[in-house]
Amino acid sequence: MEALDLLQWPAMAITLLAAWLVASQRQGRRSLGFWVFLLSNGLWIAWGLQAEAYALIVLQLGLAAMNLRGVHRNADAASVDEAPGRA
């Protein structure tokens, strides 16, 4: 077993953590969740490269694009929540 084969376990754990964070009703946790998802995308891509799992790599690139959208949309939501006169 190659050392990179073991990468799938932390990638899986980080993906689960990210899903838990994104499901939070707290904006800060939700925003952090998208960043954690991006970390998991990178780990899955690294694992996929050594395993020659090209469909997984393409999937992770697509999911990373969606996670970047989530980062952007949550940043917009945070700026609206922090707007003057907003309680």
C-alpha cells in the first residue's frame, strides 16, 4: 500500500466535518464549512491522481467550483448581516 492510499481516510473525515459545518445555521460555521470542503477537494484530487481515478478528480473540480460559490455567497450574506441598521 502506498502512503498516498492512506490519504483517503483524512479526506473522508474532513469531508464529513465540512458537511456538518455547512449544515449549521450559524453563518460563521457555514462559511468555514465551505473552506473545509475546499481542503477536502484538494485531498481527494491528490488521492485521485495517484489512484488514476480521473472521474473522481473531475467531480472534485466541479465540487470545488460549487464550494467557491458557497464561499462567495456566504461572504455576501455576512456583509448584508453586518450592514448598518441591521439588528
